[in-house]
Amino acid sequence: MPELDRVIGHSLTEALIRGEAQGLPPIPPRWRAAVAEIAGCCHENRFVYLITTEPKFVDVKPLVEAGVWILDRIAPDVAAHYVLHLAGVASPSTQEFVGRLRADLRATAPVAVS
């Protein structure tokens, strides 16, 4: 974990690059732009608000969809790690855990289709 912290830090862009190098499918272009736009707001100890030139609210839907898409893709890894390292006797199996995670993601945004 310290190695990831050192290499990636709080960089969303670097996290995507590293994730894709480890086998995460490339994030679709429609969401990559949203991540790139917000990436400059992530700093080591804080999140800096996004300044816009338009007097309207920023559309966060593409960013939420990007997050749901990524979480859907990593759900099996998250569940396997949980079951292997953290689960108790009453915890669900990896397969059941993945199913629950994906059901929650589909309820959040329809982009989770795995």
C-alpha cells in the first residue's frame, strides 16, 4: 500500500493508468473526460472545488456513472479480497458478495451491466 501511495498519491489520472495497466478495461471516453475534468481538484490533503465559467450546477452524472462503471469492473476483486482477508463466519461467499455489490451498483446507475 505505501508503494501505491507513493506512485499514485491522490492522482485520479495515475490511478486510471495503473488500473488499466493491471487489467482494468479502458474507461469509456464519455466518462474519461469527466474524470479528467475533476482530476485537477484532487490534492494530497483536500478536494478543491471545480471552478466553472457557467452560472449553473456541474453535471455530476457522468462522474457518478464512471465511478459505478469502475466499481462494477472491480467488484470480483473487492469481494475476493474481503472474503480472503476480512470475512467472518457469517459473511457471504465471494459470489454472493459480488451479486450484492452489483445489485447496489445497478440501483445507483444503469451503467453497471456485468
